[in-house]
Amino acid sequence: MIGSILKMNWQKGLHLKTLQHFYVKIQQLYLKKSMLIDFQIGITKVLFITQRTFAFIVTIVKRPMPVEKSFSVALNAPHVLPVIRPARTLKKNDVNDWTKRHMFAMAARLDKAPYVCNGCTIAHKYYYNGRAADRKYRELLISSRSGINMTKHQLHQKDQIISPLIEQGQSPYQILTNHPELDMSVRSMYTYIDKGLFTARNIDLKRQAKFKPRKCHKTQITDRSVFTHRTYSDFCSLDLSSFVEMDTVHSSRESNKTLLTLFFTKEKLFLAFLLNRCTKGAVRLTFDRLEKRLGTYEFISVFENILTDRGSEFGDPVSLETGIQGIQRSSIYYCDPMRSGQKGAIEQAHTMLRMVLPKGTSFEFLTQWDVNLIINHINSTPRKILSGRTPYEVALETLGEDILKAFQLKPIEPDKVNLTPKLIRFNH
């Protein structure tokens, strides 16, 4: 091409300056073509960077990001170049004026956070919405945690163990303590029962229902002189770590029989003795029988300090404190009036007793053998405060086997513990 131009112009007799002028034009022509090729290659690189940027964002989020589709005003915008189209296949007509004007602006937005082109005017563009993404994330988080983390077969196997024991009056904590193979927490068991996944229901749980305020039916001690040096403040001044709480549980109005209850605060051991009448003499007679079984000195070591309420059956503390041989065998202290919470441990034990003997139950046909059976089941129940051990196991270490035999206590197998009225009905 250069040769033809030179030949043509040489024939016309052009000078050297004219030849230099033509050489510059030719050089500018090739420069424009090379610039066009470089521009095409640059656009291709920008488009590839855009594709990689969106792929990087999707990789970070690890799931398809929620987007909202937006349409610009420029609905008649020309077609955008394909992203995956190689540079060598681009033609001159593919790069138009609109592409030159907008592609560089888009590339500038993609170089900084949030690495999306939220402000461009591409006709059918997609942009990231933070609020929509957070909403979708929280919906996914809730849905992923719904349901239970076990199969139907595993649920059925657990139900075969849990539901019969709940019907026997056992608590979820007691069941899980005796059956670690269930591999669940107490909170999870309550949740599954509440959702109705087990055969047992909420109504079968004894402590799910609220209790009415307790009414006081006891006759209070009228002789105030017995409280001298025996008040609750005098008891607190001793700062004892272990003592015995004493109370009575009354039958229905049809029967005069009463249960004299004793609770060891350290071992959580619960005792009950059947009284034909709720009188001072009946309580004194029970104390004398216990002293004969245990021996005077063993009685003193076990019942050294006793805290009780101001019921009339405890109105003769001197007779209770004085043993068969005239030796002081115990020290009696009284709670403040209408303050049963000061001996709350034994009140808590009474709730377990009432599971077997509900209020309104008559003790007329009840025997001491029946009472011992109930007490054995209560003392064979694991307690959380004892780290899953039973009161019987703890008392066996602290008090000894001989004292437990004198109390006529025996351990009950974990799965045979029954804290329902059926325990007595089946034995009559």
C-alpha cells in the first residue's frame, strides 16, 4: 500500500515533504486500528472481571443472594455485549457509542464495595438488597431449627421408656437420671411433651399445674411461754448446716388419723409415721418408739435439733425434748406465725407425698406398712440438689445402714418408683 502511494505521488513529482505528510497519515490510520483493538480487549477484561466479582460474592454468601429486579427509564437501551465472548471474535460494529459511554462507568463501580452496579442504567439489571438478604437469612435460620433432631423410630423408642414412667409419677429429671441412654436434656423432654410428640401429655406432669394458696387449718399454741428461747431467731443464731424439720399432714375430715413427718435437710431423707390422733400425747409416743429403736445416744445424734411450726400437737416441747431415761434427747424450735416457708424443705416433700395421697384422701384404712412403702418410693427418687443421687443413697453414707433399718427404709428400683395413687390402690 505504501509502495503504491509513493509510486503514484512520485509520478506527480511531489517533494520529500509531501512524502512525509503521507507517511504521517498512514501512521495515524494504523494507530486508530490498534487503539480500537486495545479498547475491545479492555472491554472484554472488564466484563470478565464483572463475572468473577459476582461469582466471588455468591461464594461468600454460600447461597443465592436475594435480589430485586429493577427497570431503568432507558427501556430502548441497546444490547449489552456478552460476558463470555472472547476478544478475538469482536467486530467493529459491536462496540458502539453507548458501550463506550457506559462500560467504563460500570467498571468504576465494580472496583469498590459493594462490588455491584447499583447506579447504572442497564435495562434489566439486578442489584443486591441488604434488608431482603437479612430477612431471607433469618427465615432460613428459623426453618432450619424447627422440628426435632431425631427420626420417627428413635422418637418411638424414647416414648416407650418415657411415657410409662411419667404415668408412674416420675419427673423428667428422674427419668433422665436413671436412663442416660435417652441422650436428651430435661428442657428438651419438656418441649417434646408440650408439642405432643410423646404419649404422655402436660396434664400427666404433676408440677405443671399451679397450686392454690395453702389454707391454715391448724390450731395454734396458746401458751406463749413455750416459745422462750425457742423462736426462729434463736434457731438461726445456731447457724446449723444440718437439722430436722417436723410437721403433720392431715387426713380428710372423715378420719382422725394424721401423719407425723420428719425431713433431714442434709440428706433430703423423708420420714412419716401414722398417728391415730393429732395430739401432743401421740407425738410424744412416736418419739419414745423411735428412741427405743435407735437407742438414746443414736437418737440424740440424729434428732439433735428440730424445727417445726406452732401447731397445737407440738405444744409440749419439754416432753418431746426429754427422753425415756430423763435425758434431754432433742431441742425443739418454732417458726414464726404464718411462715411455713421457714421450713420449706419439708413443705416441698409434702408435695411428693400428696402425689400418692391427694388432698381429701382419707387415712382411715391406711397402715404404717402403706406409709413406709410411700416413703421408700419418695426416698428412691433422684434429686438434682444431690447431683442425681437418691436420699436413701446419701443417708446410707451419713447415717448408716442400722439407722435406716430402724426407720424401716428400703431402696426401690429406679423404674419401679411410682408416685401416683395407684401405688396404694394396687396393694389393697
